[in-house]
Amino acid sequence: MQVRTGPFLRDTVTIEQVMGDVLIALIPTVVAGVLLYGRHALMVVVLSTLSAVLTEAILTRAPLTPKGIVGDGSAAVTGLLLGLILPHTTPYWVPIFGSFFAIALVKLAFGGLGHNIFNPALAARGMLLLAFTSEMIYRTDAVTGATPLWSTGSFSWPLFWGNVGGVIGETSVVAILLGAAYLFYKRHINWRIPVSCLGSAFILALVWGLDPWHTIMAGGLMFAAFFMATDMVTSPVTPVGELVFGAGCGVLTLMIRQYTPFPEGVTFAILIMNALTPAIDSLTIPHVFGVGASHKDRIRGFALTVGIVMVLLGALAVIENNEPRVRPLISDGHYLPMHELLGDPDVDVVEVNETRYYVVRDEEGDPRRVAFIAERNGFNGPIRFLLLLNSEHRIERVSVLKQGESPGFGELITRTAFLEQFVGLDKDSSFTAGKDIQVISGATVSSRAVISGVERALERFDEAFFGVDGPGTLNDGTFLGQAASFGGPLEVEVVVSGGKITSVTILRHSDTPGFSDRAISGMPERIVAANSAQVDVVSGATLTSEAIMSAVQAALESTSVGQGHELELDPEALETLLPAIIEAQGPVEAVSGAAVTSGAVHGAFRDALNIKEGQ
Amino acid sequence: MNRLIQRTFPRGGDSAVPDHKAATEGKPIRSLPVPSIVVIPMLQHIGAPCEPVVGVGDKVKVGQPLGKTQAFVCAPVHSSVSGEVIAVEDRPLVTGKRALSVVIRNDGQDDMVRFEEGDLEDMSPDAIRQKVKAAGIVGMGGAGFPAHIKLNPPKPVHTILINGAECEPYLTCDHRLMVEKAPQLVGGMLAIMKATGASRGIIGIEENKPDAIKQMQEATKGQEQLSVAVLKVKYPQGAEKQLIKAILDKEVASGCLPADVGCVVSNVHTAIAIYEAVVQGKPCYERVVTVSGGSVVDPRNVLVRIGTPIQALLDFCGGLLGEPAALIGGGPMTGPPVLDVYGPVVKTLSGISALSYEEAGFDVNRPCIRCSRCVRACPAGLTPNLLGDYSNRGMTEQVIWLRAQDCIECGLCSYVCPSKRALVTWIKKGKADCAALRAKERELGVSICK
């Protein structure tokens, strides 16, 4: 018999049982995720779990038996949790790399089970969000886009059952609650963290005038409150500490959602609170039996603290008067109630050039109000936006429906202050970026994409309904056009024959080699193919592409002006231009403000020289 | 369905410790034949050890004092057999420590000294205390605090509480005593009330002992000042402050005594011993011990003479089924391991638990996963996971800050821990470190730690 110290009775619960119960609790969420998103989602979850388990087994040199590889089950929990907070469209390497990061760097590097400061799954997701934004794009879309259009501020059943969003495990509230109920039954979690987390978010949403039900049910807050914030290792052990921790998670989540460009705050909110956990623990050492305040006093004290914090936050919100970000109207592929949007049940649907126009007509059959969706390539894939035109065909509203721009930068185009600039403009307005429409600093490319997209959408609408000059009306001939580009002026030659654009040649440009190459080589083909100056930009070379389009447009316009009329040349421009050309023995930079004159003079020179060479 | 409800809402809350009392709670107390040799340690209580007043070769009778002292916190010890003193020397105790002991060979006559009977009605409080002191009564629940000091509380007392909770698993000696000696217990309560000047007496019994509750209710019938409080089953509940909280809903402040809230708490066995000392004049030379656990062939409650070797007790109960996983002097939650089976039964030994491997659980010391089960379980409101870690690392300043001195060493933190950490063992070490630090401070006359 071995002599040991007491107590000699032990509860039967073990670490393996705790971890096994968490895995069981996650089953409903996995099932819901797979039902909603299919096999790819299942693969993501399986890959992340396997990768986490194997990473731990290899790095800890566990015996290669089934039992040794599974270990205490904590790696499987981490892997499964990570899989469930990844977007369902993510490539397969993301869960594998994420799990490796979570286990190797967040857990084992700190000393393994029980010693990690941060929740491994959330830390891995934070890393993926920052480092591989585009692979986590659905994440952004899922949360900002999950808002059902014109949400009325009441409880939303679709959100409850789960049919919106894009993250595997976060969409079905009912599945999350089922799993949480199991954990409650098994007494592995208690009410404090989830209730204070969701409760504080709910109250703060009410204070800020947001939709409280939507706040706690959309996005990852519900899942995180039950499965992430309650992670034993990284949350406080004291009862009061648990309440403080949960409240901190809820409040920080909302503050991050509201005041930072990150659409989903819960990941970083919980990571911040994880870091504060030791401090919270030591500040909330429970009242020792026979010491200190009575139960009632403590409850009163806690309520008072929460109240004061809430009032301060509310005051902050009022003082700051931070303009709330515009939530996109719908999520990708979901019902868009155009009738409500146009305010008239009698809506015609007209499809012209692959664009569907929703039109409310007046008595004479002319469009009175029109709504349609247009798309433009931004920095990071297409930006889709909704245009609503009033009876004068001026813009009444622009809303970004879908975008994948970088969080914190390009994504700022969804802000009201930017989109409101378009209100009241029509197709004849000037859309010069930086002058007529302020671009957002840090989001230049995305802003410009929206600006040119709106401009082009208006033109296409005009073409579709009022039949401005079609492509066939072009006059034959060779034309020159010029536009300012990224690195300086850019010049094109456009050949029109048979009323169609047959060739586009870039004569001169000084854009950065490498970046602009694709536009220089790709844009002429696109323009010829479309027989129009308005085509999609080459992604990665947006500015050069746009400059080429403007230059071609300028060339085409020069013919319509020049044909059959005396070209009105600018005498002042001629005075500076002609000596310069003679001096340079070739084309020179256009005189600013006199592009047409410059173009015409250059064209004339070239024609003259061509004739001379031909002789 | 019933099982589902029980599992969901276990009696005693989150951390119910199974009581394992079924093996012995229905078995009447049996007397162990008087052994041929007894070893009677001079220190069976908290306080100064007694000095032997007999020498080798002296003849002694049952109940004859063997050791006395003039120290304030002390209780005399008495012979439990009649016979000849064959040695006065250091002998090992059950816990492995050694103590000066008087060894007596039994002559089989069982001659008793004449006991001075008394009448409770006529006695003054001081006379009661004198008789209790002379009889060598100490706290027989395990604490071993001399009873005559407890009967002289520093502040006025209005209530005496008898701890019939017996929350420790396996132990049933108090339970059986309540069933079999209810009148004596009532007498003991009256004696304590008279000595302390209290006006009411309450006995708290957990609801898993319905027969004891019934007996006590009958025995206290007609006595307005006595009552029975039925308690929920909960571990730990028998500790003084927890019992006061459970019965009177009063918290005794940290570092204070029950007398500060006007209470005196006594154990069932102690109260009966007080009655016997006061009314019959019988000194404390025997006690009831529960022998239980999965390794014991025939678990029993045994009335046994002080000084009997543990081995004789085990043999009386049929011996052990193979090697036990743990042999414990007391209950499995708080009792120390038995290091010497020839060590003697002492006044504070309430049981012997011999656990089989199926029942016993041990320290594995896997990493803490901060599940906070220990924090929720701790009856003293401590944070055992932090306290255990700091104690284990010798960070005494933090141990003091986390109020280790309020730990009642119930072992519940170790019990509930899914990582099977030796929390209570570490905390005990931390408490010892704190005491050493305080002693050092006193010695140097400085304050090392606030």
C-alpha cells in the first residue's frame, strides 16, 4: 500500500470528461452548419479538428496510439471551435494553418493545457482575420450583411433557426442554445459569463438605439458567449470576476462593432478580456466566509458598478455622436423587397444589358422612380451597390450591398458620410474624385471604384431608357485622346472603322511598370470587345485602367465634336504647344486644360508625318 | 426520471460528496474485547502534553489518571485497563509521529476506580467544569480541544449547538450514538447549557439520518429549551462555523470564535462523554469508532478502549480484503493516512476507513484548467486553485493575502478537482508556512508581511 495524502475520495469527473462534454455540446452546431452550408463546411470543421489534434500529438511527442493522439481532448475542442468560427467558403489550408497556429503558438508555447493566456481558437481567428483577410471575407460579409432588410427591431425567427450569415457555427442560435443547455446540465459552465455578456450587449444596444435582439443573435456574439467566453482556462475563476469578464466581453464587442472598422468585435473583445483575466481574478477574490460585506451589499455594489459603467458608456455615445455605420441592406442572394424600397406595389421589371431595373412608372409610362443594382470591381473583388433614383432621375440613395474591401480601409466606403455625397447627382453631374466627391483617405481605390461605378451605372441607365447615341453612331477615323493617370498624362489612339472601335493603342504613359502592365495590355482588348469606353477595370491596375477609359472617351468625344465642325482650338494652348513640339521633335505633354487642342495638334502632326513617310 | 432529477439537482448542490454510510449506519455499537496490551499516549489533545504520574511496575485500575499537568490548555489521560505499567516510553502513533506513552499490560480483572456520581441539578457551572476537566474530556470529533475550556466561554453564550451532522463519509459513530444514547445526549446538552449559561440547545442532524432525528425529537420532547434542527445533506457541515451558518444563519467573522456570536458548538460524542463524566463520574477511557470502507470484511461501529492497537480493531471487523488502497485514521475527506497499524486508538479517533481501489481517488496533479469548481465548492469562500499554487511555490505573502488561515481543510477542493490536484495538501503546507512566518516575525519583533 502506498501512503498518500487525503482526501481519499475524489469526484469522478476528469479533464477528458469535461472536454468530451464540450465536444458533445458542439454537435448541434456542427450539424446545423453542415445542413446550412454543405460538405465544404464539414470538411473545414473536420480538417481543423484533425489538424489541431495532430499538431498537439506531434509537438508533445505523444505515443502514436489512438488514446495517445487524442490525449486529453482539449486539442480537439480547440480545433472544432476554430472550425466553427471560420467562414464556410474558406480554402482548406485556412483551417489547417489556423489550428496549427492555435495549438503550437497560442497553447503549447505558453505551457500547454491550462497555461495559455488567450483562447487558442479565438487567437487563431484573430490572426487569420488580420493576416488573411480575403480568405476570411465571408466573415465580414456574414456579419455586416446578415441584417435582414428593414429589420423592425423585433425578435427575428430566421436568425434564431439560422439561415443567414456565413460562418459555420455562428448562424443557428437554436443549435448553440441546445449545446449550451447540455453544458449547463453537466455543470461545466454557469450562467454568469453568458448572461452578463449577452445582457450587457443587449442593454448597451438599447442605450445606443440599436436593435438589441439582432445585436445578440447575429454574428458571433451568441456562439462566443456560450462557447468562447466560457473557456475555463482563459476566463476568471471568481464568481464576481466571471460577471465582470462577461460584461466586458459584451460591452467591448459592441464598442468594436460601433467605433472601429471591424465588423465583428467579439473575437477581439474576448481576447482583450482574456489578457485582463489574471487582473480580474485578483481584484475579485471572493468574500471569505465571515469576512466583509453581506450578500445583499455585494449584489447592490455590483448593480451600482454596472449601472455607472452603462451610464458612462451612454454618455460617451452621446458626446462622441459617432455616426453609426450604415448597415448593408441585404446579404448576398437574399430577398430584396423592392416594393418597399420604391414605396409602390406596382413595379415594372425591365432588363437591359444584363441589368435589371425596377421601375415605377407615371401615367405616361415614363419612369418615375427607379432602383437597380450595379457592380464595379474594387480593390478586392466586386463591389455591389444599389441605386435609387427619384422622379428627376437624380440619385436618392446609394447603398453598398456587398463588398470585400479590406476591413478598416476600403471597407469605409459603406459609411453614410461617403455615400451621401451622391445624393442629388444625376448623369450630367461631374463625378471627379477628390473634387466633386471626396474620396476616403486610406480607401482611395475603393472610393474611386464606387464613384466611377455610380457614374457608369447612371450612364447605362440613361442609355437604356433614353437611348443616347449608341455605339453605332461613331464616326470612322483615327482619334487621339488624353487623360491624367497615376504617373502622369496618358495618351491613346483610337481607330474607328465601320462605326466600331477596331483598335486602341496606348501611345504614351508614365505609370509604374509592373502594376500598370496588365491594364496597358488588357484594356485595349476589352474596349474593342465592348465597343465602348466603359468597361470593367483590370483589377490591380484600377487607376491606369480608368485613365485609359477616360482617354478613349476623350478620343471618341473629340470626333463627335470635331466631325463636320471647325475644331475650336485654344489659341493660348497653341502658342505654347507648337514651339514645344518643334523643340522636342516629337509629342510633348498636353497643355493642362486644353487636352482636346493638344490632342488635335498632335494628331495633325502625326498625320502629316505619316503622309510624309508614306510618300 | 428520478435518477435524472437527482443527477441534475444532486442533494447538497454542485459538489455533493456521496456519504457511503449504508454499510454501518444500521449496525448497533458492539464492544471490542479489552486488549492484552494498551498504549496510552500522553498527548491526545490540543495543548501541552501530560507528564506521566505512574512508573514502570505500578499497578493501575481502569479510570486511574496516568498523566497530569498544570498547563492551562490540557486534559489528563486515564488508564483504560487494569494491570501493570510495563513501559513509559516514546511509541509511534497512528499518524507515524511518536509520543511519550504509558504501556500497560492487561491483567484481565477490569478493576475500576470508584467513580464520583453527581447530580446535575445541584452542581454549579464551575463544579461541572471541574468534573469535566478531571475526566479528561476533549473534543472527540477529531479536534481534541479540552472540553472544560470550551465550557468556560470568554463571552456570554445564549445557544449551544450539538453537531450531529456527521458529514464525513463512512463515519457513523455519532449517528449510532444519537440512536442508542439519546437520553445521555440530552443530559449532556443540559450539562453544557448549565456550564455555559446558555438558554437553549439545538442539535443539528442531516436529513440522511431519519432514525436519529426521530430518536432525538422524542428525547427532547417536553423540553422547551431543546430542539432538533434538520439540515440538508452537505459536505462540509460539521465544522463549527459552517454549522452555525446552517442552523442559525450567522457568520462567525474570520479569526473569531463561536462565542462571538453567542454560541458554543460541541460534538455528539463529546456531549455524551460530558454527561457521563458529570453524572456518572466516568473518565474518558473508551470511545466509539466506526470501522468501514470497501476493504473491511465486516464494517462495524465498535466501542473500544483508548490505547487499543488499530490492528485489533481491524481484526475484530473480520480483517481486510487484500491490500487497501488507503487506510485512514478518521474519514476519507479529512483523516490522515494510517502509517502504523499497531498505533493506538486515541480520544480523537472517530473512525478507521480502509478504502478499496474502486472507491479511493488520489492526487494526479494534472494541469489546472481553471474550471473554478473548487472556488464554487469552497465552504470558506476561498480560491483554492490560486491558494494551492501559491502555497506549493512557497509564495507565503500571497498565501496570507488569500487568507489561507480561513481554510478549514475540509478537502472539498481536492475532491471536486477534475485535474486531481493536491490542493488541500498544498494549502495545509501554505498554512504551516504562514504560521512559521508569523513565529519568525514575533521572534524578530518585525513585520515581514502585513
